[in-house]
Amino acid sequence: MLVNAQKIKENGIVIFDDVRGLPSGKEPFTSPDYVICIGHRGNMQMTYDDMPDHSSKQTVAVIFPNHTIRMVSKSDDYLATLVVVNAALLDDPLLRIINQLRYRYELHTWVELDRREYSVIMHMVGVMRETANIDISNRQHFMMSQLEFFMRLLSHYRSVRMNETLVEQRVSTLFSNDLAQHFRAHRDVEFYAGKVCLSTKHFSAVVKQETGHTPAWWIRSQVTSEAKKLLGMRPDLNVQTIADMLGFDNQATFSRFFKRETGLSPTEYRQSL
């Protein structure tokens, strides 16, 4: 991964097959990126922030950026696939599920799958691999959508295995669901706090604690992400129409918002694609 840092930065999501150990060998390794490690055969014993951990057949480990891993030992036949995600993408609203699950995986990185679950997970990795090789605009967006579904499915398998409380009960997930439904009409934090019967102050504090960002940040990001998608994928729509679809009073207000968030006007962004 060290020699592929530029590739990860450029592509956002990169899949590495035929992985037989850590890129640093037995030296401690701290990844700046988000890593999903899927074990195919053999086993590798390691430490994760000095705590015992492992990777083995049909085991999926989810490792967040800036945690230190050190290989203790591994079998000669160890083989794995890595899905590496540029850490910058974790702030995209499409991947908010990953931030919501962070508290789980940072405490316990791995989940062991049965044969059917492993087969489904590898099929999804195959779909992402095929998408990565297709020369289409918004390829990264499609891969992020696939990764989001991948993580929801893995979370389901993990919840069943470990008898964990479902993530759907968390405030940030309720907020995520409400935001997806109402962001075009409501961009005020008070509205979403009211939906979960919390004061605005307490709601903001809980969402920040669970996801690392404030509700206001997520609202702006959701609107910006949708605007980028429409500007990139719907060339038949003019800027005024997109502004109307996103609930802005007029095109000028939308353009000011978009430039403040991205540094480009809607037209400049569309021309840059």
C-alpha cells in the first residue's frame, strides 16, 4: 500500500488482491487510509494498537485510519484481499454509515463469516472491482454506493454474530434516515432534532460524538453531494432546475451555497468533469 499511495489518492477506492502480509513486513504499520481486509486462507497473528488480533480464512477485518498494526506471525499459505479507501472519502455523506460503525470496529476489528456470507461479500468485492475498471464518469460515486451497501451487509452479519445492538437505534442513524428524506425541504438543525425529540443542543452533541461531525456539516454535505450528482449525471438539467429540485429559492442562492462549499460555481464544476 505504501507504493500505491498515489493510486489510492487518485482513485479513492482501490482493491488489492494476492496480499500475503503487511506492506511493512514485521515492522509496525500505520495506515493513513481506511482498510477492509478479507482473509481467504491461512492465518496471520498480529497486534492492533498493541492488542492481540488476527486475520484468517473467511474473516473480514475493518481498520480505521491511524491505528498501528504489527505482524507477529503468519502461515506460509496466508492470502487476503484488501479494499483500501482514501480517508478523505469517509466525510462524504454517502459513506456516513462507516462513521456510524466506527465505535464498533475500533473496539473489535473483525467478524468471521460462514461460507455463504463470505461468498456474498466476495461477489460484492467483484462488482466493485469491475466498476473500477470501467471508464465512466462518476465511477468513484458508483463504487462508494457499492461500498456503502457492502458495509451495511457486513454490519448485519456482525450484529447477528456478536449479538450487538443494531446501529439503527443510534441517533445519528435516525438523523441519516431523516436527512435523506427531508434535506431538500429542511436544512435547519432544529427540524431534525425535533424528529428525534431532542433539544437542538443535545442532538448536535450526540451526532458530533457518534460521527465526528455536526448535524449542520452533514446537512451541507448532503446537499452538496446531491448537487454534484445532478450536475454530473444529469446534463439535461440546467442550473436553475437543479436549484429548484434542491429546494433553493433561486439560482443565485444555490450558486452562492455551492461555491462556498466547493470553491467552484455550479457551471465551473460541471465544466471540470
